[in-house]
Amino acid sequence: MIVKSNGTLGTTDKATNTLISTTESYISYGSSSDLWGETWTPTDINDIDFGVVYSVYGTGLSTIISHYLKATNFGFSIPSGATINGIFVEVEVKKAESSNSYNTYIDHIRVTVYYTPSTTTNPYSVTRDLAGTYSANSNPAWKAGTPVVKQGSSDGASAYSGGWLRLIGEGTHAPYYSVFARTGVAYNAYTEVGRLGTLMV
């Protein structure tokens, strides 16, 4: 059975009559289009409580049902907005028999989640976090067709002959592009004039 993100068991029992072999082999449950009778979101799958429970039973003079093994926290990172299509569970298991006992050994449990990514393009937001540089409503006028910064290196004479964009990958609002412009002719004469972030892909 499936374990939902709130830790409760699902309602669909996937028990089969498949006999467990004396050599390690996989027994499969679900499929790429089987939702196990539930409705799923990426958050549900990514939750540490999502997983499966597994037990075995045998018949003979009496029916024997084992305690169940619970396996959760598979570390999924399904992207937000994705559609969950199916859940496929594989259990590698074998049995060992003696004259008066049966033992079942589980090597590992593998869970595959099939999903369709969202077709919606995540927008990027523009965050101006250099508010101290400009007073309210007095940001530089960036009109259509006007470059944000001139590219190139200083010519040794013109104070504003160069500038660049730098992609920052860590820190507050990362990732973002930082816009630098020259303030003089020295190699270290430059200042950050703006940022474009937070960028999401």
C-alpha cells in the first residue's frame, strides 16, 4: 500500500498472488499510469512521509501475515506545477525455506514516479535592492533602445567608457544579474548600479 504525505495509508491494496522466489527478484506494483486511487501533487510526492508499506503472507495449514515494512523519505524533488501520472514500485525480495519455517528477505524497495512537467514558463521578477542609491521614484530612465550598460574596458581617459553584467549565483535574491558601470579610469573604479533578479528558470 502507498503511504500518503500525511503519514496515513492509501486505500488501494496492491497485494498479488505472486510467489516469492528463493533467488532475489523484483515484484512490481503499480505502473507509469497508476495513481493508486489517489490524487497527487508534487508537494505530496516530495514530502518525507511519502512512501510504501510492504508485507508478505503465506498459506498452508494456516494463513500467516507478516508485520509490514514501512519505507518513506525517498528524496523526490518533483518540480512545482508538474502533473503526476503514475507510481511504480519494485521490491527486490527472496525467501528461504527450512523444514518448519519460511523467512523473507527484502534487499531494497525502488519507487519511480512518472510526471509531466508544467508547460507554464516561470516568470522572473525584477528586484531593485539598491534603493539607497536613488531616492523614491527617481530611478535612472531606461528608455526603449537605450542600453543598460555599455560593454567594454576603460580607454584610460573616459570615466564611463566601460561596464559589464555579472551573474551572481549565491546570496540574497540569487540568482540575479548585477549591473556595473565605471566611475573612473582606474581598474577598480566601478560601482554597482542595479540588479536584475530574482531569476527563475
